[in-house]
Amino acid sequence: MKRMIALGAVLLGLATAGQASEESKTWEASDKAKQFVQDTIVLGMLASPYGTGWTEYSQLHDYFQRARDNGITGHEMTLAAADMSFETLLEQHYHFRAAMAEQPQNFLVVNQTRDIEAAHAQGKTAVIWNSQTATILNGDLKKVALLKDMGIKSMILAYNDIFRTGSGQLAAYNGNDIGLTPWGRSVIDEMVRFGILLDLSHTGSKTANDAMDYMDENYPGVPYVYTHSVPAGLYRSEPGATPRGCYRAIPDEEALRAAKSGGYISPTFTEWMMDGIWPEDISPKQAADMIDYYVQLVGVDHVGIAADDMFSTQLVVDFATANAAMYDDGGYMIDAFNKGATGNGELAKILAAITDDLWARGYSDEDLAKIYGGNKMRVYAQVWEGKPPEQFLQEYPERLRLRQEFRDQFHSR
């Protein structure tokens, strides 16, 4: 299934683009696990903007139909990454929305947590917009209010390189972490004002820790998160691991700080971020290892999931090559692809099998409901709606009962 990717393949262009998510393996699972995933709110992440992860509307339709068929409630969806302008954000938003407009009955754009519950009950896909860069502001803080109205629910300050807000992980990996800038602090102020969740994935450690310091000092009680980050501590001893590990990995200390803020940390099941040391399809056990690592580190109330689907490896390689300065990783990504790490664990194809594995480790249904979506919803309610976590947790059992009752009625029609 896996195919070797040489640098020369970049020149072949989009005509030969492989669909990594489409190629990922479907794992066997028990009927009980499949039903549990169907009955549970499951929120993953699709970190593939138009043009760098997918190009055809049919790709989205097939992907989301498969997700709905297998009980995936919704996805944090990336609209922008890297050095993207506001105009590029609008273009990517248009293509997502145009694709969804072809099947409007299948999608529900989320404004509040109750929209997620409604999507689950009605069998629709809950759409939760994410931006992986603050460059979309084009230097204008007033645009944060517009992002709020557009439905942007979380945003990363810096992606890979050095930006006006601070440094991304790759710049930090290469010794160039400038830390959180005054502009970055101003961006955080506006994000908190308008209820946009601070996502520290892809952010250099100094910049991330500065941002956490700023949040803790100025906005105590407001959580921050890592929406899709590899746990650095899990891979250091793996055979074949590089001495430095993946620049996308985060140290345990950062995960602990996010949890202490009340936030969550979601591991990503994308193979190239694991050094290519797992060159075949990531297995349910390996995915469960990542979840379990974070649970043992920060506790079951602060862990989520994020497949980080990317559809086309070829498009990712094309984009990284065209933006070589921003992906100056000494060939790390391409080396991982060449070792065979060309895909990811697509939730629709792997989550039920992960469920069986986590049950075998002693996880309860309540634990898994938190990890698969409940922890995210608690944080969303707190940041988007200003709802104290105690209030959300108090209301949630009754909302859960009503949601299941409606779901049963809706599907019996």
C-alpha cells in the first residue's frame, strides 16, 4: 500500500497526487466498539486546507460520508496554515463552503457546543473552523472580531517559521525561537476577548511558554490547548528514532501546563511526525499508546484525539518544496516519507479498533467519552460561551440523555 516518495516525485505535479487518507488501512474491530463510536460524540481534526491537502470537492464528500457512516461527529478543520493572508483564508473558506453547499443537509457549522450535539443527533458533520496561523490578520487586530463571526474557533500564533507573533516549532528546532512578541500578546488579548481558543500546536517552546505565562498571568482560568501534537517523550527510545526527534513533538512540561490551565492535548496519528520509525500504517495499538501516554501524563480529563488527516501526501510534499524556507528541516519530512510514513490513522477507519485496545487496558466508557469529545466540549463551552467547567459538567448528563433520546427518535423516522 505504501509507496516510496523521492524528491523527484514533486515534479510530477497534482496529476499523480496520492490520497494518503484514502489509502490508510481499515482495521477490524468488535461490533460493540463500532456501536460505541456511533453512540459517542467524536471530534477529530482535518488539518488539510484546500490546495495543500485536497483539491476536489468529491474528496471531501467521500471523506465526510465515511466519517458519518462510522460515527465521527465532527472535525476541527484547518482553513489556513503557514504564511497565509486573509485573502487566502477567504479562498480556502470558500472552497470548503462551496463543497458543503453541494450537500447542505450533511453539514452543520458550529457556533456553540449545542450545535455539536445537534449534529451528532441528526447524523450531520459538525464543522469547527481552525486557523494554524495568525498571519491571516494581515496586521489588523480588528479582524479578530470578523474571524469570530466567520466561526473561527481556535487559532495558532506561529506555524513553523518566525512571524510577527513569535516563532514556530521548526524555527525553534533550528535555534531561532524569539519568544512571544508584543504583537503576539495583543493577538492573544483579542482572541480571549472574542472567545477564540489559543492553540499552541506548531509553536516554538519559548514562544509557547511565553504565551502560557501571559495567559496564566492575565487570564487565569482561561484554558489553552494543543490540538494536534506528538508526545516527544514516547519516541525517544524507539529503534530508528532520530537523535533530536520530530520538531513537531512537544515536551511533557508543555502538555502539563496546558492541562493545568484546564485545556486538552490531542495526539496526532500522522506517520511522518514519528520519524518514519513506524513505516507501515499506524496500528490501533500505536495510536492507543499515544493516547495512553498523555492520559498517564496529564490525566483522562485533559486528552483528546486528532488524526490530522492530510488526504494527499504528494500535495504536502509539493507545498513543502514550494515553501522551502518555511520547511527547512534538513530533509526530515521527506526522509520520513521515503521510509514509508505516507499516511495517517483516519478516525473512521481506526477508532473502533482503538476503542477495543483501550478497553483492554482498563479504560471505561466514561473515560473514552471524555477523550473522544467530552473534554473538548468542556473547553469549548468555557472559552466560546464563558461557561464554567463545573456548570458544563453538571448539565452534561441531562444533555446527553436528551441528545440520545432525540437521536433515537430522529433515526426511527
